[in-house]
Amino acid sequence: MWEGTANILALELLRLINKYEAHTLFIKMLREKSTDGMEKRIDGMEDRLLRFAGLEETEKELEAKSLMKDMAILFEDVIYEQL
């Protein structure tokens, strides 16, 4: 079930959030790099990540791949905004 790049990255997301609370670092970095135009999207992602961190492991596994994709898109948009 967990073979393939996207699935392995989703497992890594679970590990990093569970062990290091990496979601808080991710949001902090986004806020430091973004302009005010991205604030609502970052706030929405922060809410989603905090909710995700509080889920049971089985629920996290179901949502991790989708969340990881949305995190990557938001990160790309914040970086693109700087160009």
C-alpha cells in the first residue's frame, strides 16, 4: 500500500509532524517568506495542519498524501511570489 514516491513522502510527513512538529516550522517559514497577499492561504493551511496533527494515526494516513500535495503547492506559490 505504501509503495511509490508520493506515498513514501506522505509517510515522511507523518513522521516529521509526529516527531518534530514540523508543521509549525513550515508555517513559520511560509510567513517569513510571504507577502500579505498570501496570509489567508497560510492561515488556512495552518488550521488544516493543526487539525491534522490532532487526528488519530489512521485518519492521518488517509489524509497525508492530499495534505502533502497542498503543502507543496502553497510552498511553490510563496516562492514564486518572491520572483
